[in-house]
Amino acid sequence: MDRIQKALEKAKARHQASPDNNASYAEHKKPLVEDPLKAPIDNISYTQTKVVDVTREKLEEKRVIAGMYNNPQSAVFRMLRTQVLQKMRNSDWQTIAITSPTVGEGKSLIASNLAVAMAMELNQTVLLVDMDLRNPSLSQYFSLNPEYGLKDYLEKDITLTDVLINPSIKRMVILPGKGRAEDSAELLSSPKMARLVSDIKQQYDSRMIIFDVSPILQTDDVLLSTNYFDCTLLVIEDGKNSEGDITKSMQLLGGHNLIGTVLNKSEKPPTHQNY
């Protein structure tokens, strides 16, 4: 764990000293101020979105526990939600990508729990997008069996309503993935993908959008898609990566509003979870 922390500190120091990094923040948006009297978003009727009954038991089995107050580990994800939302709202950001250096570090599980935790807040809705076209896995975490996925939407003549799913969680919709796309880079850089991102961002002002994307070191998909994201969160498995891999990952994301890192699968539990 000390090795990971040292690598993070070194990469952060290089990132802060970079002239390009300072330039990327030159045009800073006016912070978004929440209206304390804003009416809660509670009575939502999903008339054009498929609703799938995902039980609490199925979610817990897949470790999607952010909404389960009786599970002491759930507090970790609600704390992460608060930290992420504070940074996003201060910069008036709407979209965030979740990635990791390599495969299997838990980015999709973090994205799933972060989406559920965000949807628990009454003043916004959440769209969770499976943009890992080479290895889509969000459907597994929510026990879904979608007819179509993002790959189908980009390749076929179907509408977005044919793909979207509400997993019986208020204020939350999933755009799932289905099937492996060997031409993922071409699909993600296509005009149809660009239009999709533009449309889902403009549809609702109160919507937060989470993109579960590919590992940063194993494909160029993330770098090709950075224009779609306001910011990025890096998930790192404790003890898996070398210092060089961590540093390289942070350097690749350095000019794209990397808002933080999540240390996953750590043997040392967070000190606040049993409060």
C-alpha cells in the first residue's frame, strides 16, 4: 500500500507541475450552486424505458450494496459519492468516466455502487453507461439480460428507448452493454456515438452520467473518448500494479480532469465504516 501511495504522490506532483495541466483549467466554468428549495425528483414514471425487477437479494449477491444501510461496507460508497459530487458540482460537471490501469481491478463494481449511491440523492437522476465495449459487465452486476446493448445501438437502426433499462431503482437508468466489439475504437469515435453523448447530456439538467470505460493501459478506447467526459476517476487494485503502471495511467489521464483515485480490494478497511 505504501508503494501505491508513493506512486500516486509522484504522479500527482508531475501532473501539478505540468504547463499543459494548468492550461486545461484556464477556462473554468462557473460553479453550479444547488438550490436548497429545489423540489425533490421522486415521482418518476418510466413509460418509455424498460423496467426490470432487480431484487435486493440479487444486488447484494453481486456486491452492489451502496443502498443497503444495514451493510457496514455500504458507507464507503456513499462517502465516495459525496466526495465525487462535491468536485463535480463545484466545476459544473455532469459526466464522469470510471477506469483502471488494467482489467479486473473492480472499476465496474465501483461504477455500479457509485451510480446507486448518487441515485439515492433526491435532487438528481443518474444514467450509468457501459462503455467498455470489449468487455461489458454492468448487466451482470444488476442481473440483467438485455435484448440490446450500446454496441447494438451504434451498429443497428434501433432507438435509445430500445436499450435503456431501469433496474427498479428510483432515479437511475442503465444503458447496458452486450457482446464484445472488436472494433470498439471505431464505434466510440463514430458520429453516432458523439450524437448519443450530446443527446443524453442535454436531455436533463439534473442528470449525472457515469461511464464505465475500458482499462486505460490495455486499449486506446479511453483516450479516444475523453471529449465525452468532464472528469475521470481511476480505480486501482491494492498490490496489483507496478509503480510504473500507476504513474503512466495518471499521466495519460492527467490532462483530462482526473479528480481522484480509489484504492480497491484493500486488506485495511476504511476507518469510518463502523461509525
